[in-house]
Amino acid sequence: MISVKEAQEIIRLNIPPRKEQILSLKEAFGYTTSEDIYSKYNIPNFLQSSMDGYAIRFQDRNQPLTIIGEITAGCTEQFQLEEGTAYRIFTGAPLPFGADTVVMQEKVSVENNKLIIEDKELKESLNVRPIGSDAKINTVAIRSESYLSAAAIGYLAGIGCTEVMVYSAPTVSLILTGDELKKPGETLEFGQIFESNSIQLESVLRQSGIQKIDIFWVKDNPEEIQKVLESAVSETDIVLLVGGVSVGDYDFVIEATKKCEIQQQFHKIKQKPGKPLYFGTKGEKLIFGLPGNPSSALTCFYLYVAPLLSELTKKPAITNKTMAAVTSTYKKKKGLTHFLKGIYDDGRVTPLHAQESYKLQSFAEANCLIILNEESEGCQQDEPVEIIILK
């Protein structure tokens, strides 16, 4: 067996080159840019009013001004402002040529079409958005490796961008093994259990930015597992085999990986839960064998698969580490790193009940994993411990 750190390093060393693709702006939400995006325009490309009010020449502010018209947002006609005059103007509208300031409508009075400015603190260029104040032509609008949030997508649309180059999300196959498994909604017979790994792993894959996920349910049959595995490796970038990775008489996954000529990078880690985790490669394809116990499978995903996906897509990680004071004492033997389900709140973390690998109830309540390293014998109440926050 290898340590947790050794396993993480082996995976890091086998990360394939990132792929890129061009997406329309409507498709790009949730992706990460793979190059700088330049603005093709000055935005706005005219002096723009940021208020409802009156467009004036600042030097005319101390005299009555004749109102000679109005300009609304979207107006394409170009007007000229002469000395001693003003235009009624609305938010978003272009200033007439010659104007340099907008006076708020609340700070003027109008008598017989004459504008009297009552703003004693008026400054030149007040309430005017300069040309290129949101984006300047031929300059970087959004940097490479920027996450495309709703606001980022809106900003790009606002500067006239229609498509972007992003890091592609890898395609993933989920292969679920086990004769005892029944899908939710089917009749549960004696000796059978409902299969939950497919839905929980698909959910966390979606959270990690994966769009294409193929799911297969396979009986504990060596030939069938090998056939499905060969197809999955050829068709997708990453394969997650769930169940059958231990050394029991009906654990056929490791043998199937050998027959598919997958190079084993490691099998078994000094950790609890998830000790029998498998990782292999075939060219640039990555293959994980996750334990069948739902808690173990999800823990291994958060520890090893999620960081890999974040690195490939440059999408923000769905986990992050911090320190917290543990609220109770927990004892363990040296030799394995323990990952305990816990609840983190305001700098303190509480280990939950039901830490067994087959139980998901406590995981459903948890918002973090508590890390107790393999050389430790546990933790004492109020001792600081490292935790992984689950987003």
C-alpha cells in the first residue's frame, strides 16, 4: 500500500494535457477561458449619461441655459450643444457633441424652458461614462483561466463577444458492478440493496463541470466487465469503475483492467475509508476503481477525482482545505489516514456518528471531512485539525 500523498502525487504526474474548444457564449457558462479575451470595441463607444438629467457644458453652469431638445437611450442621431444651451438627457443616452457634464434632474429648476443649475458641488464630467470605461478596444477584457460565471458571460455579451475558447471538460464513464444492486424504483428482493453510487457520483461530476457522462450497470461477470471497460476506455477520457476492486472471489475489476492492457499505477492506499482504491492509465486515458461502499466511493472521489477534474478544466475546486478546532476526542491506531465525516461551523468541527464506510446517513449531514494522518493516534478535544470543506 502507498500513502495518501504518494497516491495524489502519482495521479498528478499522470494528468494528460488539457484540451480546448470554442463555444458560443450561450454554451460557455461554467467553463474556464483558455486564452485572453480581447475587446473589439470601446464600450461604451460614446460619452454616455449615467443619470436622468441635463447635458451641459461645465463652463456654462452659472448661467440660465435654454433647453433645446432631449436625447433618449438608443438615440443614433448626433446632436451639437452650443454655448448657453442644454439637452434633456436620460440614463444610457449619448451626450451631444460639446457637452461634458450631466446635471441630475433633482438638482435643477426649469422656468419657461430655462434651466437653472442648483448643484453647488457640480464637477466637470460628473455623471458621464467615458468612452471605453467598461472595455477599451484591443485590450484584455477577461484573462485566461478565468471562470465564466453568469456575470462574466453577461460582461462578454455586453462587449459584443459571441464565442470563447475554453478548456474542454473530459468525458466520463461510470461503470457500476454488483449482482446485489437494484435501481431505485425497482422491487427490492431479499439479499439486495438499492444502488446509490450512480446518482451521487453523477451529481458530483456535474458539480465538477462534467457534461458528458455515460453510465453502465454490469453484473459480476468477468467477461461482461471486460467488454464494457474496453468500450468505455475507447470512448471516454476518464473511467470510474465502482465496486469489485478488492480481492474477494467476485471482485473481477482488477483482472479486467489487466486484460484491457491498462497500466496499474497503484492499488490500495493507507487510508480509511477507501483502502482498495485503484488507479491506472492507458495512454492519456485515466481509470479509477472506486470501492463499492457509497461512503468510501464518495470520499475517494472528493480526495482524488475532484482535484484531477479541477486541474483539467481549471474550474474552481469543489473542495478546499482549512484548519478547525475539533469538538470531541477521537482515537485511532497508527498506520492509516482516517477521513471522518464532520460538520464545520465558525472555526470548529464536530465528528459525526456512523463513520462506517457503508453508511451514507452521516455523509448526508456532513459539510467536511476531518483528516487524521496515518502517523497520528487521533485527536484531542479543541485540538486544531485539518479539514476538507465540501462545497
